[in-house]
Amino acid sequence: MGFWPNKREMSVYYLLKKRFGDRFNLGEGLEVLSPYFSRKVALNIIKRLTKLGLLEKRGNFEYAIVDLEEWLGKRTEEYLEARKGRHSSS
């Protein structure tokens, strides 16, 4: 699994963030995505965004939308730490 979201995942993240702000219910999210994706594809994208850390599951059907700047900061730190380890060993 890639470390960064692809265009489709970022588009869904942006759409959910713009429409709902910080939290959304799975049913409402699927309804917003239904003109663009099948239910199965939309669920898979939401699952992937959760694995990437852009969404956090808060209950059975509730999700929190993580702030993109916080997420980028965390990922950048992880990336730079990994680079530092590789660079110092060569």
C-alpha cells in the first residue's frame, strides 16, 4: 500500500471535508459520493483513507476527518526520519 493517497482518494477527502467539515456519518458520506462512485468503491476509498490516517473511525458509522496540514506534518516527519536513517548509514 502506498504511503500517499492517489488523486481519487484526495478528491474524495476534499469532497467530504468541504461538505461535512470535521465529522460525517457513513450513510451521509456514501450519499454524497453516490453520483461519482458505486457503493463498493466508495466504501473502499473510505477504508483506504482510514488506513492512511486521513479519516478516523469514531464509532460504528461515524468518522472524523483529520486536518490535512496535521496529516502532512506527521507524514513529513516520518519521511524525513526514515531518510535521515538511510542517509547516515551510507
